[in-house]
Amino acid sequence: MSLFIVRNALVVDADQILKDLLATVLKPGEWAIHYVPTNNAALLATVSKAFELIITGERTSAKEDVTLLRKIRATRPHTRVIILTHESTPEDVLAAMREHAFSFFSKSYAPEQLANMIQLAIDAPTWDDGIELCSATPEWIHLEVRCQVRTADRLLQFMKEITDIPEEERVQVGMAFREMLLNAMEHGGGLDPRCYVEVEYVRAKRMVSCRISDPGPGFTLDEISHAAIANPPNDPVHHAKVRDELGLRPGGFGILMAQSLVDQVIYNQDGNEVLLVKYLDQPKENPAQKEQAQPQPAAHPKTA
């Protein structure tokens, strides 16, 4: 008779919606879910028991949850922590990334998005992050990302939380970024977890840009017959035949999709570095600021 190890999860201040969701993802008999009311109670629980997954409560601020995360990882460095919060700033998200949170949710999200992230957390046999911040401010983020699809999905959720552009543009940039990031991981890094992709995100007043650099030798358009962008005008599905012959997964539309979603897709000479640029609408001018900006009439010199 083989022994079956039950895995432990700790959840802070869970409402019924979260409890119902967890019951569908963390199967009874495989997982023991422990509920506590506060962050302090969660910290005390981790002293006596190791938890493979911890989910914070939505009613605490991100700052409180990052503090909890820091204390937990000081003694339990491999614990996967997903932060749920009602209040956060881009600085809070960056702080969570520095402390190696597994994921972060504050803006409105569909339950299936959280369920998918929990599934990612529990499926990974081993975990030591894979997202390394080299330097970061909310306006300029430089990081390195392991060449794994699940790491890409985690990064996309963090970037969704950090990005403060209008919803339509945020979705467009996110989709283009995902396609180019996965291309870099698959074709440049060979989905080898020992390899990393370098990413930079810059938020200017009227523009966002994402630079992705992969460790591969690069490519030219003549060498990517497996991509839709290289299709002859009279054969729009030619790349699908090539991908099938090469044993590649269905797809190949990444570059074309990115070009349709952002304003510029610029490759370097070698083809192993790409820059995505999205221009934003001019921000509305504050009437008070506009009035202050009006040039004042020059004072007339006093005459004797």
C-alpha cells in the first residue's frame, strides 16, 4: 500500500466565492486547505507548518501583504505566495516581484484567471521564481525571464498590474508583448529553462515600449518560412504546411499579430531583439494648468 502525501495550502480571509473556486482547483484528498482570518494568523501558522501555496486576503492592502510575504520567505523561501489585494500601486507590484511573489491580483479579474494561476503554481514540480528584476521603477523596468511558458504567463499578470494605460491599449500591448515574448522563448531560447530572455518596459507620457532580447542567434525573414509574415501573397496558409513538416505547434502569426496591435515592431540587425512601440492619445489638459500656462502680458516699464 503506497502512502499518498496530502499537500497544504493556507488562505487568508477567504470569502465564499474564493472558497468555492479553491474547491474546484485544489482537489479534496490531495490538498488540505487551512483558512485563517488575518495576516498575523497566517504568519503564526507558517512557523509550525510548511505550506506549498499561500493566498492572501483581498481586504488587506498590497503593502501589508508584501510585508507578510517578506516575513514568510525569510523562513520558508520556496513557498508560492499569490497576493490578492483591494489596494495597490505599481510600486507595490514591483515590491512583490522583488520578494518573489508567485503572482499578484488587484484589478478586476475573472475567477478563471485566478484559477489558472493557482493551477500553474501547484503544477510546477520545483520552483525558484524565474523572474529577476535587474532594476525597476514604474516608468522603466528591466528584468530577465526564464524561457518557460508558465513563467511568461506569470510575468504577463505582473505587467498587467503595473501598466497604467487605458484598457484598450493595455489589452493590445499585452497581446503583442505575449506573442513576441513567447517567440523569443521558443525560437531564441528553445524553451530551455537554463536560458533567459531580457525584457525592458518603458512608460513615457504618450508612449509605451517593450524591448525583448533573446539568447538565440537571430533570424532573417528568408529563414522564417514557418511564420505567417513570410507567406507568399498567393498562399496565405503556406506557413502552416511548413510548421507541420517541421513538427512545430500550430501558430506562426505572432509577428503579424503584433504588427496589427502596436504602432511599430522593430527588429535589430541580427533578429534576436525586438522593440514594440505603442503611442497613446494625448492626455487631456487640466483647465487650471492651461490657464497657468498662458503667457502673461509683459509689464509696462514705469515712466517718469
